Amino acid sequence: MSAPIIRRAVQLLPACASTGIGSMPHTQVELGLQAALALDIPFLPQLPLRHPSEFMIPSAIEGLPGLSYDEEGMCTVDLGQWEAGRKAFEAKLDEALSSGQLEAFEPSPEGCRAWRPFLWEVENRKLALSKAQIAGPFTVLSVARTSQGTPTMDVPGLDKALYRLVMARSLAMVKALRRTGTTPLFFLDEPGLFAFQRSQPRHLLALQEVKLLVLALQREGALVGIHCCGNTDWGALLDVQPDVLSLDVRLSLDAMLEETDALARFLASGATLSLGIVPTDLTSTYDVGELTDSVEASLKAALPRGRTFTQVLAHVLLTPACGLAMRTVQDAERVLGELRTAQRRLHETLDTERGPEFYVI
């Protein structure tokens, strides 16, 4: 039987806890795991620099008949090969999704070398929370192309199979994490949502499919996040009602806060934000203190009525703005160090603003 839906992320997430987006620049699993396990909520490190099969799209849809990818992880589906293998593949999906026996859809060593070692660490460390992620269906269907260049979102049958494959893999990962005794914090990585348009019927349908996947993962006992590192229709995305919404602070926080009604509904549900507070664009110049001051100013100025700065900040997550795979190991270490600095400053702000009465039960 599926676990009851966990609706109140704010009851389970530590104050200003740090975690990662997903990808890391290491080529050795042990070193990538070491960095990922050092954060408050350890996360599954994806390591695509050694092999492009670990880029987000190939990793999410490995096993699809006709799939190929280049050195940058861009995926192509040969429609002839897809049609040749379609019947057997769809039957395998049908059986797994109907029976709930999804182990065959967990990431392979080629798709994610750290997956099995990460499960071992989560179980043996007895982690209360652990994070994993997968490319979300909107991004998969927008980015993956046929060999003729058509978005897979526009190919009937193939679009449905890709969606169900992402669902099967997501559910398989959540089930595996739950078997270790942890509560999964499971993110759908959806940078492709920058292209979302309400005027496009296929986009509206794809966003509803994202919502259905969020609900399915919640029913399996996961806290479910959505990460979008580009600007999008934040009102529409907030109304998908994930448990956590992850964004790039400098790029998107003010735009998201403008969606007052949708944000009010989102926060009232017990959901929270994950703030990508440290830039990962190495051309950026910034000061960590200024970044945290900016977050404070934005939240105080624009939160919906009935939500205080301390109420919201007390349960946000803190991350780098995006994945770190395309940076050097030294850059990643610096970014994660700055993340800890930002976390300390925001904890100090919380302690100052809420005062000793906050701790009285």
C-alpha cells in the first residue's frame, strides 16, 4: 500500500538546510559522494564529465528504444528503431507500473554510477532525509528530439512513452530510497519550463502531466520538489503544488514573488521554497553578504499577507543556483563554501528577528 501523502514540507525540513541541485564536476564516485554527503540534506551526485550518459536527459530516459546522445548529453530518438522496439518496451512499462515492481527502472551504473553507493550511504548513515533528482517530463519532452529534429513532445505515442518512462524511473528511485528508511526529497529538474506558454495547449497538457507525477510521487511517501533555473510562468508552476519550489534567487526570486495569489496558496498548503542563493555562473561578481541581504529585503517586501519573513525563512532550503558539473572541482568547493557562509548569515538573521519567544512552546 502506498504511503499517505506528506503535505507539510515545513514540518519535516530543517531551518535553512543546505543541499545540492544534482550534478557535480568530479570524475570519481567516492569524491563526488563525499562532497554531496557533507551537506545538511545529502543528495545523489550525478557525474557526467566522465561519461555523457550521466547528463540529465540521457540518465532520465535510458533504455528507450532508438535513443542516442552526443558528448553534451543532447538526446535523439530514431523513430524507426523506436517503432521496432515499441511494443515490447510499452509492455514492460505497463507491467512495472501496474504491479509496482519497478526495480528494473532504477538507474543503471551507466545512467548514474553513484546511485547504488548513495543508497548504501543513506541506509548505513540512517539519514532521515535524502535528496535525489531526475529530469522532469516537460524538459525531457521539450529537449529530446527525433532524428528528424521534431520535439518528442509532438510525436504521438512517443510522448506518452517518455512520460511514463520518467514516471517509472522516478517511482523506482523513491521506492528504493524509502526501503533504506529515509524520507526522500525528490526533485523534478525542469529547466525546460522557461519555454512554457499558457497559450500552447500541448504545454498546458504537459504541465498537468507534471502535476500528476508530483501527486504520484507524494503518494509513494516522497517530499517532491521542482527545480527551474530559468524564468517561467511562476503562477502556473506554483499551482502545480509541489512540496518545494527551487529557483535561482538572482534571476527569479522577485519575479516569483510577484505571483501573490499563487504564492499564498502554495505556502498555505505547507510547501516551501528552495533558494538557489549562490550563483554558479562564474562570470558573475557578487558578495555573499549582499546576496543574503537581498533575499531578506525581497521576502520582507513581497510575501503574501499573513506570511511573515521569519515564518517563511525558517523552512527554506538553500542551494547553489544550479548544478555544478560544468565547473571545476575547485569552483564547486568554493560555491559550497559560500553556501555555508550564506546559511550562517541567514541563521543569524532568524535568531535576531524571531527572538527568544519563538522557542517557547
